[in-house]
Amino acid sequence: MTLSASASHDPVGPSASDVADADTPFIHNAWYVIAESAEITRTPISRTVLGHSIVLFRTEGTGEVVALQNRCCHRSFPLVHGRLEGDTIVCGYHGLRYDTSGRCIEIPMQKRKVPASVRVRAFPTVERGTFVWIFMGDKTLADSIALPHQEWMANDEWDRRFAYLYVKGSYVHLHENLLDLSHLSFLHANSFGTPEYARAPIEWKIEGDNLEVWRHVECRLPSIYAVPLGWVGAKALRSSGSKFVSPGLHVNTGIFRNLDATDDASQGTLPMVKVAQLLTPETSRSTHYWTLQARNFARGDATVGDFMIEQQLAAFREDVFALERITEIQTLEANLAFQEISIPSDRAGILMRRRLKEMADRER
Amino acid sequence: MTLSASASHDPVGPSASDVADADTPFIHNAWYVIAESAEITRTPISRTVLGHSIVLFRTEGTGEVVALQNRCCHRSFPLVHGRLEGDTIVCGYHGLRYDTSGRCIEIPMQKRKVPASVRVRAFPTVERGTFVWIFMGDKTLADSIALPHQEWMANDEWDRRFAYLYVKGSYVHLHENLLDLSHLSFLHANSFGTPEYARAPIEWKIEGDNLEVWRHVECRLPSIYAVPLGWVGAKALRSSGSKFVSPGLHVNTGIFRNLDATDDASQGTLPMVKVAQLLTPETSRSTHYWTLQARNFARGDATVGDFMIEQQLAAFREDVFALERITEIQTLEANLAFQEISIPSDRAGILMRRRLKEMADRER
Amino acid sequence: MTLSASASHDPVGPSASDVADADTPFIHNAWYVIAESAEITRTPISRTVLGHSIVLFRTEGTGEVVALQNRCCHRSFPLVHGRLEGDTIVCGYHGLRYDTSGRCIEIPMQKRKVPASVRVRAFPTVERGTFVWIFMGDKTLADSIALPHQEWMANDEWDRRFAYLYVKGSYVHLHENLLDLSHLSFLHANSFGTPEYARAPIEWKIEGDNLEVWRHVECRLPSIYAVPLGWVGAKALRSSGSKFVSPGLHVNTGIFRNLDATDDASQGTLPMVKVAQLLTPETSRSTHYWTLQARNFARGDATVGDFMIEQQLAAFREDVFALERITEIQTLEANLAFQEISIPSDRAGILMRRRLKEMADRER
């Protein structure tokens, strides 16, 4: 079913208790980006994901990514401060040696075979294009749960740029932010929002697993798009889509049509921007946030790439600002009663949060 | 009844459990200063009072002060980051518009009337002289609870200076500090205390709601008063009064008589200093502290005003130092048993803390 | 019984629940170093030990060390901000005066005798050589519990240097670190460890209260010993002992024999280094750590003293690094299940931790 904004029977009222918020337990049975591929080398690094500290390195031969619990099972020293020997990592405190499966295969001083129970957790990883993904949940489910990676994030049909932002806020709030673009007219009034946005009709595409929102706005495009397209001042139709794909991925799409253009040919393939929003909870109140921006125009033009990612980041830093202020006031007023109210444009966000809550509940 | 220091039957022993301390719940049904008048303009500011974040601005027409819950009821973004449109404030995240009563009167995307339940709290305020007061409790009681403001804090009979101090400590401890001036001989030995203070007879004026302490000390006045009065080296009678007025106000009075003066005329109107101590709990362990110093002598002499407020602040910073060290050791030793002992000069302080405790209990 | 490494029947498995960890309550009935002698003068200082803030000063006449609860029993102002008058300390807030027994002997304003119950705690101290020790527990037991001080820490037969390190970690972990030197080959690979260490046979000397571990390693000595002994490049036998003496003291010993020396005379008295590791819990996750290094060679050579203490500190800072990273990951993952595994070389450490646990349990 596709719902339009005319579905004005949407309730305006308190959010129900069955929607996720910052305090909802993490969803482990899902894939999250843990690092950029280039970050992982033969020098171990550590990163915290879903509250777990993880050590990451590559094997010597095949260069595969290894992700282990970053806490020696002996006396808790972080393995990241150890050293690699071939495909094993040796704890920097007492020398316990772990293989890529997390099993401890050598204890200095110990002549007998190390029992199989002496081990750290190992986590499945998949490397695709720019990023490495990790699966933090039940290993036996890893294969059956789809990697959110999408073809355009790595193939030749797009030019791409990416960046990393650290957000002292919940990934739940960030997902909701990305799914409801009505905030563009307010939070991003000075960056890539335009005033028409907030009141533009919303098209919901909610069906089965699909959770998607579209807006079609006639406007003068903001600089981020108008400048590289050479459409400054022109009237354009801007279609913006937001799609919740999984707890670790959100995709935003922008499609542009020049309404002043008389040249039919120019309307062949519409210029389009796709943005993968890669959200990885670090803790309940902090999120790793990678953003991968892809365009199908001005291909090979590095200046356009630089310009567009910088413009996008300027706007996203406004989101980070908002989310961090929200975290602060939630923390300050943690002991005060507060009943969140939801409004019609939250429809998709509420459905998304309900889905996150269900996923979390299912894991208990 | 007026009690004198001869009431030496005062117990020296553990404080009873019916007196307020830093952990006693806030008293909401009282007026507190939230800001200096000049701070509140058409650019919203926020301030935390009794653990609630409040946004403050003035209306366009009449310039009235508006004080609202600084947390949008939709997704908790602080309203202070929004913008004013006429007498409404528009949330900077999704554009919810609130009127001065806190009611949300517009939700972009929402065509139907916004239900009356969609709102933030609005708080009564009163502006008097230098300050704006706020009432954080049950609105229906606001009118029946007296504003602690006193005439001399704003009328023409006094010259005034004020300053703001931020204290990482409980307002309860600060009230107690102000009510028992026996600490002047010790904490303020190098600023405005004199050695005679600690052992000077105390006159309690405790009757009904009145909670007042006086000391009359023959001494050489400290510089803060001696210099502007031209009494350096002279013998003087210094009468010092402390009065607990309400949880948000304490008044200290100093009256000076030159005992070396032979000129009867000079004793006509005695020189006097009054200090309004405006205490506003921010959290259980932090306090906004404004101090308003008024004098009835050296009128119109700005140099004297500068000198006296600076001297007073030097001493008050000693109080802040003491209160912050107390907070630190209470925090460090929070899990250790500790039984506070009270001494005779705490008589008024203990009565004041008992009153605060009763007020807090009554609100539950 | 003396156990050798051949006791390979040691379990490799989860640590039992009867061993102390960072969350085990402190052991109060024991002596701990609280300060260097030279730190305590007629100007009071404060220091936190076992979670209690203590004020320290010397008496005027005999120069004895006084250690009192650093929290006035009246309104919790730290006594360290007061002033000494003779052998009494006067609180800097309201002037309560305490004698060296902690009893309040004067309250300004109070004419009658102060009841004996008005007091702060006083703690037994003993000054020996470089350090002052404190007893935080039941005073009546202080005499019956041996001061861990050992003769060589102060007598003429050794040259000594000492230093202070502050560790954001539990003293339990630090004791365990000091008792199992198998970490030398890993954590100290670049400072004073040598590769042979981890696999060297361990000799346990565990009998009654004795908890001691020795290792005898043939190696080229690290610079810290080889340079001052003039044994660079020579083959040596390095015997290293670790002994848990009490919750506040650990002693490490190094004895060196030059295996290349043909000169029998040189083997008369073997060169030896003894290190007193003085561990004093500040809080459950922070430790005062003094280290006193004594040598019986190169006597009177200040350059050797400087060199050896600096080399030792370089290595100990590696321990501090490890312990602080452990504290961090324990804090980050406090809510995650984690089962510590113990290995054969932990034998003595586990016995020590069991003893600490028993001592703590006994105090409840």
C-alpha cells in the first residue's frame, strides 16, 4: 500500500511504548559498518560497536579482515596493544596467542594443549567497496541475514565520496532524522533545505519490509546541486527519497528535473544523488556515522566531488548538532517525566522505530 | 519569641533527619530569580532551574518575559535553538510553533487544528528591578505565593551593584552559610571578617515565618566599609543581620555606628548596606547565585560602588570555594557513613533547613 | 611446600568467585603508605586512601605525624583548608578546633565543654625511613598487625631511590602484575624484559603466609642492570623474586651472577636489587604507587642511581599503561558478561587474590 499525505487521519499524540528509543537494547543480529577498508591493515586498530570493543587487523596472506573481542580472556588487556605474528595476535601483557577464530592457541608457560574454551569472540566480517561490515549477533544467523550493501555503493556507474562523523547521540534518533526530511526546511534552512519542504506532500511507500518516504518539491535547488548541475536560479523538481534498509543502513536519494529546460535531450537520464547513511551504534548515546555520497553526473570531476561532499557535510553537521543537544537535554532531564509527541510526518519514523523495537525484543 | 545567645541549652549534636540537605527534593512552589532583566531579549537564551531547562525570550510588542520548557514536545530539541516569529517560537528541528502559553499552534504538514494537549510547559514570570523571577511549581498557586522581591532592591533610596556567581554546590548549604555569620572570623579572616565575630553574642529573631539572626560587634571595620565611610582605624559598632526570606532569597544587612565620632549629626541616618542573596538551584549540586548590594551612603559615587562590590565578591568567592570543596568531599565519600554535628550557632540554620524540608515534603 | 613449574596440573580455566577483584571491598586492617615523610610538614596536605580523605600534618614540638579524617564533623569542610595552631587544627569554615586525637576541643560560641562525641576520626601512623604508613581499620588491632616495613628499606647497607606513580586502576591488578613476572617478556619486551622470561621455570615458595615466586633465567641482562654492573654482552644468571607481603607492600628482588666471569672473587657477594612496591588504594579504580629501589652495588654512585630508577620507571610506566587500559575496557564493558580465565603462571596471583578476598570478608 502506498499512503499519501492525505492520510491526515494520522494521530498526533504521544508515541506508543512499543517504539524504540535510545534506551532500547541494541540489535545484534544485523550487519553494521565497523571501518573503512583502508583503515584495516597489519597494524591492529580497535573500535567500539554496540558497546563491545573490537580489535581489527588483516591476515598476512589473503589480507582478510579479522575482528576479535578486544579483551584478552586472561586479564582483560586490550589485544589492540599486542602484536601480530603471521595470522595470530599475541596479547601484549602475558603473551596469550589467538588465531583468527579467536581461539587461544598458545599460553607461554603452558606445555599442554590449551583447552578450546580459552578464547575470545570472533565476529564475521564482510568487505565491500569502501567499507568493512561486522555481524555482532548469533553467528549461526550471519549468513541468513542480508548484508545491507547495495551495488551502487561500489560499482562503476557512480562517482563517490565519503566521510565520517562521530555523533554523541543515539542511532535511533539519527535514523528518524534521516527518514523524515521535513526537518530540511528548519534545521537545514541555511544549508540544503528549502522552505517548500516542510509542507510538501509526502508519499509513503510502506509495504512488507519496505519503509520509504518520498517528497516532490518544485523549487530553486540549493547550491549543493544547482552549482554542479549549472542550474543556479532555474526552477527544478526535486524528488527526495528516504529509505530505512536495516539498523545499520539508511539510503537517501535525490532526483532532479530542470523545469526551465527546453532541451528534451537533457531530460534523458535524470541527474541523481544517492547517499548511503551508515549508522553504527558505539554506545546507547554515541554513533559512528559514515556517509557515502554517489552521483551520476559531472563524472570524473573531482572539484564537483569535493564541493558536494563538503556541502553535504555542512548540513549533516547541523544534524549532529541537533542530535547532540537532544542527548544533552535528555540526560539533564532524565529524571523528569516527559511524554514524546508524534506528528503526521513521523509516520515512517514511528514504523521504523516499532520495527527496531520488535527486532530488539526478538533477540532477548 | 526572641532568643539570645544565652540560650546555651542549644544541643550540640547530630543534625536530625528532618532537616533539608543537598538531596532533599527541590521546592517548586516558590519564586526564584532566573535571569537578569537585561539578559532576556528577542534572542532566546536557556537556563536550567530546579533541574528543568528553560528557554527565555521577550514578546515583540509588550516586551513581556516568556519562560517555556526548553524541550520541544516532539523530539526534544531545545527550543533555544529555534527562532522567534512575532510572539511565537518555532522549533529549529521540525518547525513546531509554540505560543507564549506553551501551546503548539502549528505543525507543518498538519492541516487540522493541533490538539490542545500538544504543548510545552509555560512558567509564570515576574520582572522587578534588575531581575526576572520564575515560578516552577503548581501554576494555580503562583499568585498566592509571595514574590520575595523587596522594595529596596529597586527603589530610589539606595545605590546598587550586582554580580553573578556560579556555585558547584547545594543551595541549602549556601542558605546555611548566609544565615550563620560566625564563619566570617574564619573563612573570611582575610576579606571582610574580623576576629570578634565568632564569639559575638547572637540575637535570634525567630517568630512565625521570621527567621533572622543578628550580631552586634565592636570592631575596626574591614576595608569594604571603612574605606568608603572614611572610618579607617576608627572604632565602630557593626550590626549584621541575616534573614531567610524564601528558598530563593536571603537578605543580609549591615548597620554601622562610628563609636569614635563626637559629631552627633553624623549619627542621624546610620550608614547601611543591604545585600539580596538570590539563590536558584540549577541541580542538586549547583546553584545560580546573584548578589545585589545596596547602600544608603556615598550615593552616586561609582568608585565606591565598584570598590564595594569587588570587595564583597572577593569574600563571596571564599564561600564558593568552601561550598565546592564540601560538595567534592561529599561526593568522594558518598558511600561512607557520616553524621553531621550541629553547634549552637546553627540554631537558625537548622530551623531554616527544617522549614525547607517541610516545604519539600508538602509538595509530594 | 615448594612447588615448581612441573606442577603442570594447574588448572587453566575460569577464576573462581572467591578471589578478589577491583570490586572487592577494601582491606582496612592493614598498613598502607600514605605519604613520603618529606611531604608532611606544618602545612597540612590531604590525600585519599581507601576512599577516605585524610589530612596530614606534623605536631609542633615532636614533629609527629597526625592523620585525621579530612572532613569537619560540623559541615564537612575539608580540614586541610584550615590552619594549625600548635598541635591543633582549626577548621577554616567555622573554627572548630581539633586536637591530634581528632577530638573537637573548642567550638567558638560554645561556652560549655564540647561533648566527647564531637570529633573526627584519627588514624594511627608510623614513620619509617622514607615513608609514613597509616592504619585505616579498627584501631585496637593496629598494634597487632605487623607494619610491612622491612629493614633494607631504610638501613645503611643499600643505596636507594624512590618515585611515585599514580595508577587509574585497582591495586588488586597491580599486585597480580607484580607477582607474575611472566609479563616481562611481553609488556616489557622493550624495557627490562627478555624473551626467555615467559617460558622460564617458576619456583613457587608458598607456605603459610609466604607467597613468593622465583624465576632463574640465563640471559644477557637488560641495560638497567648490565650497564651499571659493566656486564653488557655477558651471559648472566638472573634470579627474580616476587613476594606478596601485605595488601600495601610487594617486594621484588633481582640477583645477578656473571656466568662469563672467571674471577671467583667477583662472585663473593652477588649484586642484588630489591624493590619495595608500596601500593595504596585511593579508590576502587585508582592506586597510589610508590616504588623504592635499593641496590647493594655501585654504592654512592649517584649517576647509577639516576640511571636505574629512570630505567625502572620507564618499565613501570608500561605497567601503568596496561592497568589503565584494563580499567577502561572493564568500565566500557561493565554490563557485558565476561569470565576471566586463569593460566598456570597465575598460581601465586590467584592465591594472593584469594587471601585478599578472605581478608576483606573477615572485615565485614
